[in-house]
Amino acid sequence: MTREITYLEALREALQQEMRRDERVILLGEDIGVYGGAFGVTLGLLQEFGEERVIDTPISELCIAGAAIGAAMVGLRPVGEIMFMDFITLASEQLVNQAAKIHFMFGGETSVPLVIRTPAGSGTGAAAQHSQSLENWFVHTPGIKVVAPTTPYDAKGLLIAAIRDPNPVLFVEHKLLYKTKGQVPEELYEIPLGTAEIKRPGKDLTIIATTIMVKRSIEVAEILAAEGIDVEVIDPRTLKPLDKDTLIQSVIKTGKVLIVHEACKTGGYGGELAGVIAESEAFDYLEAPIVRLAGRDIPIPYNRNLEAHTVPQVEDIIEAARSLAKGRV
Amino acid sequence: MPEKMDKRLKLQMLEMMTSIRAFEEKAEELYTLGKIHGTMHLSIGMEASAVGSVFSLHPEDLILSTHRGHGHCIAKGADLKLMMAELLGKECGYCHGRGGSMHIADIKGGNLGANGVVAGGIPIAVGVGLGLKKEKRDRIVMCFFGDGAANEGAFHEALNMAAIYRLPVVFVCENNQYAMSLPFYKGFAIEKISDRAAAYGMPGVTVDGNDLLDVYATVGQAVELARSGGGPSLVETLTYRWRGHSKSDANRYRTRDEIEAWKKKCPINRFSSHLLNTGIPQAEIDDVCAAASSAIDEAVAYAEACPEPDLEQIERGVYA
């Protein structure tokens, strides 16, 4: 049975159902109890599972990550929440030097099955320290998996898969997606990590987008369809490990690729996607240079217009896709 | 308590300290010969802190160790052969040659790992404590760190969190007087690191870390408190490392006289004298030391015979 729920409700349902199924799953984070988390994802879970499994922590991000690691090493399945992705900087030592290394560095003798959930992205007027998209720092860290769902269906299935995965998983949520709706099955299901999805099939141009940009790119595809441009939209869903084959096959089919993400362009995930395509057999099928559309290389500004002007909007994607489809960049 | 301790336990503790000393002296020799590469952090002179602390645990308890962790690992019961093989970077070492001296871990033996980041293990202890509290088997975790680590933010976050959840954790701060080159008095405006425990609402006590029986008794009280549900404690063991911080250290920040003065407070000699004074014959003490020494030679022979890791397997274990 499926029904329409929001992305936020899908995340909560994944946590709730997995906690009912598996006693080892615990939650750790700031204000996740009575308050329900800064965005409300964990609302009501304290009442159902109690303080032993829904642990309100002090404002100590480093120790949230560290506590998740230690708990994972003795058999629990912790899910930590970092209130804003910007604050993951405070937890980075534990995630980068500890969680990502322990399995390898100790010769595979122990593992760290944990999830860190965190909301990323701009568009809320929260300015430079509450709006960043820092996922690529962790893509660049062997030992961590990075997941970034776009739809409610993906949010639920990927979160369940992330909790069951034996590795540390960074689970990136986008604030502007929390209230978006979609069909979601009532039962538990997993979407395997490392599987991309073609969100809209097309033959003229491939757009590879992540998180909120997938949603915008689908809108763009519908608009351009009216102009006779048939756009294929692909969501990698898992940034690491990346399902390279789905991307490559699409580019072989369309011969043109536009990469869209919110994080700033320099050093962003788009560079990795472009590299994967350029190194692959799809290179020989490219009819135009690979195009990257990404956030400007600036901190997120406060002013509403400046903020919107910092990251790709629907109009920006239309313009880039149209130019590319017409063969000119 | 010390007077009631049986002779066998005392001799085991002496053997353990001697074994740690012999292991590290041998490791240093192998480093000098170029058989061990990278670096290492020796705890020579600090053996009573490791042995006194770990001997107050049950075998099923857990520890988290530091970059200066050979002593903790050996005291927890590690196999010297697998340790030496790891220092030599061999496939049959504890971490299959992926960790080395700085990341020695003996997971099955309850050592959840040394740590290359100062204070890196302290937040992890909080999570281990959460897990152990939930399993309700009365196990505890002992978390070692040095004086330098007490000035990291991780120390503050972790001790606070361990205290508010009353976790079964014993924090053992081995104050060996120097955070690399920074002397204690330049890194702290307080007299004792254990005074900080009060700020977190847990007991804090400082002991002579070169007095094995004092460490054993004091840490033992903290262990019992943790095991009985009384929450965490902070124990500071005052000690001294005879060697440099690592192999790159030229000892520019301290005097030869200071080092020699601390060598006179050698924890092994001190405990041996105590044993002699309590009527244990010199011959028995000598036998224990000889046994420890021959075990090291066997470990080296084993390690040298082990194969190198297979280059084809270089990417093994990045993900579980």
C-alpha cells in the first residue's frame, strides 16, 4: 500500500519502522526528543521509544559523532543528527579521522555501522553559516558513504538501507525538500546504496543533478518538452559509491550532458561526475563539452535575491539545457 | 587492597611491566635497525600507569588507547607476536599491517584501538559506554589519554556527556608532564588535571603514576564505581616518559638532569624493591624478568617470518 506523504514524514517513518524492527537502532542529536529535531523529523519518536533510544544530547557535535562511533563498535546501530550541515565541521575529526578509518586501519577487525543525518542547502534565508552543501568533503574521504535523496520514496528506502549498511554513512537531506510530497509504501523497503535512477527518460540531453536540483531539473524537462527538447534526468541518489554505469549509458544515448548541483562549483561533485564521464567510453559519444551548472564560489548571502542568485534556479537550468541541446554552450 | 593482594598477582604485574619495557626497548632497537619504519611513541618509564589501570579491569571489559599505547595493549593481554608483526607491517599483525604502532588494536581482546589523534578516543568512549550500559552485562570501558588531550575540546564534550548519562567509563589521564614539548605548567593554569572532574560532576583524583599499587587501588575504585552504576570518574596518573615524544624528538625542551631524576623513580625498580621488602626472593623476581625477555625474542622471530601484505589486496577493507 502506498500513499502520499512528505519527504520529512518518509524519513520519520523509516526511523520509526526500523527502530521497531531492530532494537539496536538508537538516535542521538540535539533537540531530537521533545522538540522533535530542528526541522521536526524525529517528532514523536521519544514518546514511542523512550530516552534510552532517543537521546537528546548537549550541543556537542564532535561527541555526537564520537558517541555514534563507539556505540557502533559495540553492536548498536546509531543514527546521529547534526542540526545543520554547516555544523558537521565541528564533528569532522570524528567522522574523517575515526569513523572513516577504523575498519581499514584496524585491518577489518571491527566496523562502524552508523548514520549521520544532516540537513543541507540554501533557500531558507539562514545565510552563510546555516545553508551550506558540504557533501563533497566527505565524498573525498574513503571509508564513508554519502547518500542524498530527492524524493520521499527515495528518502525512506535509502535511510533504511543506510541504517542497515555496515559502514559509516553520511545522509544528506535538503531543507527545501522536507515538505515535498510523493507516493511512499507503508511497509519497510530498502533502496540499495550505489544505485542511480533515471527520474525522467529522454533522448536529446542528459541532466545529472543532485538533491533539490533533481526536482528543479524535472520541472525544466517538462518545460523544454514543450519546445521539443527531450531531457533525461538522472539522480545518482548515492554520491558514494556512485552508480557510474547508469550515467555513462545515458550520455552514450544522448551525447550531451549537463551537471547541476547546489554546492559551489570549484571542487564540487560536478567535477567528479564530469571526470567519470570524460574517462569513460561515453567520451566518444559526446557531441558537446560537458557543462557544469553549480553554486557560485561565494558564501550564501542573506538577502533573498542574492541568495537565489547564488545557486542554480529553474531559469538557469532552462537556459543551460536549451543552449546545450541546441549545440552551443 | 595492596596488603591483601596475593603474591601471584603481584608477580604477574611485575612480569607485565617488564614485558612492556622489553617490548618497547626491542621495538626501538628494530626501529634503529630500519626494520620498523614510520614513527613510534614509547611509554618507557610509564609502565605502572598502564599495568595498574588495566589490571583493575575484568577480562571482558574494554579499553581505548592512545598513540603511546603499547603498554595498554600488552597489559590488556595482547599477543606479543601479533603486536610485533604489526609494528613490522606484516600481514599477520593485529591490523594486517594497515595500522602500525600508532593504530594497534586487539578487538577480540577488548582493546578497541590506539588513536593517532590526541583526544580522538575520548568521544568514542562515550558511545562505548552507552552501548555497555544498554547491554546490562556490567562491563565497563577504560579510556586512556595524555595530559595534552585534556586541552582538546573533545575532552570537555565527552566528559560532560559521560557524566550526564552516568556511563560506565573510567577516564585515565596519563600526565607524563609534556604535551610533545609543552611542559605541564605552560599548558595548564591549574595544579591538577583531575580538578577538572568537578566541572563535570564526577569524581577526580590524582595518583603517583609510578607507584603501581597506588594506581591499581585508585583506578580500581573508579572501576568499581563505574561497574556499580555510579558513573564515570577521572583519574590522573602522574608519570614521565623517558624517551622523546616520538622518534623525531631531540629533547630540546628538557634537561638531561630532569630525565635522570625521573629514571631514579623507575616504576619497575620501585615495585621490585617493594616485592623484595615483602619477602619475595630476588631469584623469583629475576625469573619473571627473564621470562618476559624471552617472550620478546619469540615475538620478533615470529614477526620477521610473517609475509608482507599482498599488494593486490591494497584496497581491501576500505568498506565493510
